Amino acid sequence: MTVTQDKDKQLVREKSAPDAKPPKKKETPMEFIASMASILVVGLFIITFCLQAFEIPSSSMENTLLIGDHVFVDRVTPAPKTNWFPIIPYREVHRDDIVVFLSPAEPGLFVVKRIIGVPGDRFHLKDQKLYRNGEELKEPYVIHSRGDYIPYRDEFPSVAPMEGTGVTPEWHLTMTEHMQNGEIVVPKDSYFGMGDNRDVSYDSRFWGFIPKENVVGRPMVIYWSFQTPPNQYLKTAWSDRIKFIGNVVIHFFDETRWKRMFHLVK
């Protein structure tokens, strides 16, 4: 028997061995579509019920959040607790949490502010300093970008609002109902929010309390940050949008704030 014949017989024995692996089955088009559909459903579930992406349009939360910061918002943990899925770590909104919510003053508008008061808290501002439950707070995140002085804004609520301060008519009428000894007291199922950039923030001082049911979630992380003009969100025409998208494409690398990416929001 030749060497070649021996090799041929050995090859035949290996191919006929019982533990030989069958050829890998190719994925059919229907199986591929089913896999993609499953991924899409999971992704939509996460986006709809767990996470939501938002862009910061204004300077009211500087320097914590800048115009052009893109954040992922946790929609799960601040939601009302349910018994059907007890493993999720639900928790109430706490003092100093940053939250995204639907504006009580402008229906359909999403707003982001820091929670200054929860139900039962009493507080006031004096010389731009915040006092909560009788104690002056240390707020290292607060800035005063204008440096001017407006009595209603900076001495809230001891100074009555005057015409032109931006106070909504509803808040003007009901604010005194929630005052005790010169302080605002937060009612049940409500929060009081203010921006970290106190001089420019249009917040609860001007339109009142945040209903608990209006809270959408808490920003968790900045996933992208791009240098954006302050008034870009007001430009809603298609020509302006296309122009801005072109600017993003051209300046993606040199105007992206790389150092802010993946920073936790707190």
C-alpha cells in the first residue's frame, strides 16, 4: 500500500467519525429579519421606557450643563413605583437632583432644572443666597453670569413681582397662598426647581411649582457635546436646520467638546 493510499483512508475515517461537526447552517433571510426586529423592539423599549436622549438648548444650567450638551435621561428610577416589576430601584426625587420635566408654563416644552425644594421644604433667597429650612446652603455649582441685581429674582419671595419680570399671571395670583413668614413652602406632590445659572434661569420663581407627574427623569451622562449658538433652538426653519447640520458635519472634530463626553451629570 502506498503512502498516498494510507492518507486517503485516514481522511475517509476522519470524515465518517461520529463526532465530526456538521457544516454551519446559514441564516435564512426570514431569520435575519426576525433577529433585526428583536433588536429594534428592545431598542425601542429602552428608548421609550428606560432612557431618552435630550439636547440642552439654553444657558440656564451652566456650568453644570452647557448649550449643546446631549444627555441620556433615566426615565425609570424617578417613575412611580409598581408592584409588577419590583427589581427596579425606584426612588423619590431628592433635593439637589437635576431633573427633566414638562414645563407647567409652556405645554409640551421639556425643561431641565435642579430641585431646590421637595414637599414640606421652606426656603427663601436673600442677597442671592439660598436659605432652606433655616439653613444657608453651600452651592458650588451656582453661577451669576450677568452680575446684575433684580430684587424679585434675588430676594425671592420677599419682594413682590413687578410688571416685566416674566412672572406668569397664575403664579402671581397663587404665590402668596404658599408663603409662611416670608418663605415659600412646597406643597404635596410638587417640587420647586431653579437653574444653576441663577441670573438667566427662567424657573419656579417665575412660574411656580413642578407637579410630580410632570417629571420625566434624571439626566445621567453627557454622551456628546457640541459648541452650539445660544439661539439655535429658536431657529426652526428647514434652511436653518440644514445649515446647522452642515456646520456639525464640517466642524464635528474641532467643535465637539471631547472633554465633556461621558461625564456624569450631578
